[in-house]
Amino acid sequence: MWEEVLNSPQEDREQNFFNAGGDSLLVTRVVLRARKTWGIGLDVQAVLDHPVLKDLAEQIDLLVRSAQTPAKP
């Protein structure tokens, strides 16, 4: 997803989104893509709080898992 938004290969999971050329407008594209792809409630603040690829991936994984876990009655 980052590769497409930033239009460059991302091979380093330690890469910071903003150091790789990302900006606030591109953050919204990441958020919208994640919402569409995984049906999760990712927001802009999550990307701002976790700008490193591996950290954001962990947050996305948490959101995906919580979305897949049935609510307890």
C-alpha cells in the first residue's frame, strides 16, 4: 500500500512514512485504502502516531483482528 501511495518501493519496514516522501494528503490515501481493503476503522491519527511501516502494520493487524472477533453477548 505504501509503495503505491508513495510511488516508490518500500523494502525497509523501519522506514518512516514522512521521511519516505509522505505528507498529510498522502496519509488520507493510506487511510482510505486500508479502510477499503480491510474494512477497518483506521484513522489519520493512527498513521500520525505510527508513521513507521512496521508499527502501522501492527496497528492495522490489531484492527483487522478486532473486526473479525465476534462481539461477546
